Amino acid sequence: VAQAQKKASLLQAAKAVFWSFLGIRKRHDYEADSVELKPWQVIVAGLIGAAVLVLSLILLVRLVIGKLV
């Protein structure tokens, strides 16, 4: 009997990408994500995560530079 594949939400994809950015993943979670997540979900979440990371770093640098000048 084949089980219906569980669909992952974009929030689950974002969570998986976030933990992957940190380099911390439990094997069980990784295996579950590899079954549930579709490649486009990971790509979209990765691009959004990368954009947020870069913009956060730019904001942090501007705040630090602004305080020093």
C-alpha cells in the first residue's frame, strides 16, 4: 500500500534552509525534508534566506559605520 506523499509548507522549507545555513541538521529531520520538500521550495526559501542574510549584514555594517563616523 503506497502512502500519499506528505506535502511540505513553505514555512517548513524556510526552517530547513535556516538550519542548513547554520550547518545544524539532525539526520532524522534531513531525511524527512528530503522526502517532503520539493526542489523549488528549497530554491525559493534559499534565495529568500540569502537575500535576508545579505541585507541584514549590509544594515549591520551601515549601523556600525554610521556610529564610527
